[in-house]
Amino acid sequence: MSQNMHVEEVRWHGRGGQGAVLGASILGSAAALYEGRYATSFPSFGAERRGAPVQAFTRIADRAIRTRSQIYHPTKVIVLDDTLFGVVDITAGIPAGASVLVNTSKSVPELSLPASIKVVTLDASAIAREIIGVAIVNTTMLGALAGATALVSLDAVKRAIADALPEKVAKRNIAAAEAAYEKVR
Amino acid sequence: MSTRTPARKYITANEAVACAARLARVEVIAAYPITPQTTIVEKLASFIARGEMDADFIKVESEHSALTACMGARMAGVRAFTSTSSQGLEYMHEMLAYVSGGRYPLVLVNVCRSVALPWSIWGDQQDAIQQRDTGWIQIFTETGQEAMDMVLQAYRIAEDHRILLPVMICLDGFIQSHTEELVEIPDQESVDSFLPPYDPVVTLDVDNPHTISMGGFGKHYAAWRREQQAAAEKAGEVIVEVGDEFARVFGRHYGGLIEPYRCEGAEAVILLMGALTGTAREVVDEMRADGQAVGLIKVRAFRPFPVQSLRQALSLVKAAAVLDRDCSWGYGGALATDLKAALYSLPNPPAMLNFIGGLGGADVSPEQMKYMLDKALAAKKGAPSSMEFIDL
């Protein structure tokens, strides 16, 4: 029965070109291919432009996911760019107890999110710039997600990154994911 | 069943369909490679470029030409494939009837999307529905796996010498085409055993000339069309046969022309086609858990229309909620109106509630599905049929 099945629903916020769609995809493949779970992932179906706000989504559950509707009440939210605060409603539909993971150099209180939400912050841009060489933070944030929540393991994330990217690039992205994992653990 | 372990991939339905075309050993692909094309042909082009597929990719200047080139390949006795979407399918319209009238067993994948105007590139089923009367077999699919499996089955159905009609496999734009999920990719040897090489009845051959794409007048024209109608009706049986055979080889069965889900003792059922069936399954499960007598019927074959299966499945039901992501303007949703015709003369038919929804990419939520089923539960037998736009 569907009400007995716990579905984790993840909403990714980013700007076009930051890798939100690929991040949602890598998360889904990590859970589905390397943790024996089921997943679906999809971009927000809107026009995509570099720099414009975009969303992407991942669902993860212990049995096949049948629903095709949009995600309205995400249990996890990943924000790749803190300039989106005030531009889009990061907290839209978030139930109490949900987790929000933000790439920012600000402190948690500075983000002024409701107290009912668990907030984890890290400067993923700094990590990505240092290790990958560019501030594309999707894989770094996946490492942080593995460190801050029980949603997915670091090992599965690393394997899914290795599938998604060319070998050399994958190595640096995996190293960034590991660094973020250690940082938030 | 095959003893080999299939590869499991986390891919979109578009990619799954491309894998199916490769496994079907398609030799000619013709496509117009810009909007509104899909990533299906992009993937196929990359398979060919990497040497993973032995096929000719013909880049043409329009969808009209794409279908014409595929028809030419079929005349030469070659297995061909194309895919399109929305305005692209509309532009193929003239050639769709040419291909079916010529009895060329082509397979086309349509990623269902809305048509202009208003300009919208998002999902609904208006494009495919507008091709209903072009003589193609039309099958709607729910998941990436089913889309892939049905492309393999489509060649068997189309090329069956009792049928020789083209097949359009439909998948829903975005919620299916661009959604990644787990898909099992069968191995080539199993597919080869299920799908033998194309065995054409007539081919272009200078040493053995035939008249093809012939003219026909009056009685001769009608006689040819009557045979086409007979083949289209026969396709219902062949779709079931091929589905059963597919299940024996690959272990997956989709239920033939329709798939009733939890319809035992149901007072109200929801009927729909395509990927939204998945959402409806969740809603039916929840309502059943609350003790409500509801079920769903997934309509898989739209042409041939499964008249007998639907009459049987709906004979005891009090009310049917029909979700159409399309409309025949001035009448109603295509599934609902065809269903009404199919149930004509049924003693005591169910009340019919037609919901037009999910147009232009509008999301259809579980709450909306529940709303439709609640209304159907409250409807009385013999009530006049109704129509309602749910996106507004």
C-alpha cells in the first residue's frame, strides 16, 4: 500500500549550468543501481537557460515508484546557489522535519529558515573550486548529502559519479564529494 | 525464459526506446534532427557514431521526408525506424496514411506532446490522438520499460503477414520520456530469438517487378480498404499473442489490449492511457485501503480499439471516470467518446464522466485522480454523461 511506503522526495534548486539536473540523476542512479532501491529523477519541465533558476527532482523508495506527478512536499531540499534565496521560494511545501542542504559561506542563522527545518550548510563552491577546478557543486553536494543524511551512502554516490562522468573528471568530482562528506559528518 | 541476466540501467524512456531500436537490428533510421525531435534519435546517432549499431542514419529536411524515407526503406525490404513528437507528428500526417494504406510495417515512436496553438512544447496526447484515423496501430505505454518492450513487440506485430500495418508506440512527453528509472535491457541473443529478421512479402526488385503504391478506384479501392480494416481488427488478437510470447521469453507481461487493475467488485473505475496510469495505481491502492470499491483500467491499445475487452470489463461497473489528455473539439475526449460508442447496446451501461486534464503539460496530481474517482463513486447509473476540464 502506498501509504505504508516511505518515499524520499528530493528537490534540487540551482541555476542553469550548475548541474542540478545531473545531480538529481546521479542521486537516483546511486540509490537504484548501487543500493538495491528504486528511484526516479526528472528535471523541472521548463525552458532552460544558463543562469536562470532551475529545479530538478529525485524520488527514492524501497519498491517501484509508480507516481508520475510533480513533487509538492520534498523531504530533502538541496540548494546549489545561495543567491536563489529571495528569488525562488526554497521552503515551498517543505514539511516539518525535512532537511535543507545549502551551498553557502553564510551561517545557518543568517539564512533565517524556519526552526522546524533541519539546515546544513557548507561552502561547496570553495571545495569544488579547489579540488575540481570549477565551482560546479552538484557532486560536492552529493557527498555532503551522504554525510549529513542517511538517504544515500558515500560509496554509492562515488560509484554513480564514476558512471556519469569521464574518468579524469570523475576522479576529481569523487574527491570533492569525499571532502564534503568529511566536512559535514 | 532467458537464462541470461539482463543489464539494468538507470535511463530515460527515450534512451530505453533507442536501445530497443538497436536491439531490433533496425537498418535505416530517418529523422529530422531538430525541435520537436526527441533524444531518441540523438542516442541512436551516437550508437552509430561509436560503432555500436550498424544502421544508416538519414538526416532529412522534415518529418514528412523522414517518414517517406522510412517507407522507401520498407519497400526495399529493410527494417526501419523513426521517432517524433508534437508538430513533427502533425507534419507526418499525409505520409502516415500513405504508409498504412501501402501496408508497410513500419514502427514509429511518438513522444506525446501538445500541439500549437497556443504554442506549448509540453506533454499531453493531442498529437497522437489527431492521428487516430490514419490507419496506424496505436499503443500507449506507462513506463520506460514498457516503452522499450513494446518497440520490440511492435516489429513482431507490424511484420506479421496477417497484419502488415504500421505501429505507433506512444510514450508521454517529459513525465515518461525525460524521467530516469530502472530499465532492464535484454541481451541481443534473446531479442534475436524473439524477433527474427524482417521477411517482406513484396520488395522493390528489378528482376521481379511489382506495382506498388498503385492507384485504386471505386470498388477496387473499397476492397483494398476492407482488407486494411480486417487486418486492423485482427491486430487485436496478434497484440495479445505477441505479448504472451514476449512474456515467455522475457518474463514481463502487460496484459494485452487493456489491463484492469484492482477491478474485482469495483463500483467505479478510472480509465486512462499512458504514464499517468502509475499515479492512478497509487490512488486506487490508497482508496482500496480505505475500503472504497474502486479500480482502474489502463487502455493500452487505442487502435485497434479494444471494444470486447472494455464491454466485458465495464459490464458490472456503476460509473467510469475517463481521463483524456486530449479532446476531439466539439465532442469530447477521444477515449471517452470511443468508449461510449463501444458500450452502446450494453444493457445498463455505467455512467460516464469524462475529465479532460494534463493538457499542455499540466500536472495531474493524486488528489485530482481521487477527485475523479470520488465523483464516479457518487454517480448514479443511467446519469447523463458529463465532461469537465480539471486543469482549471
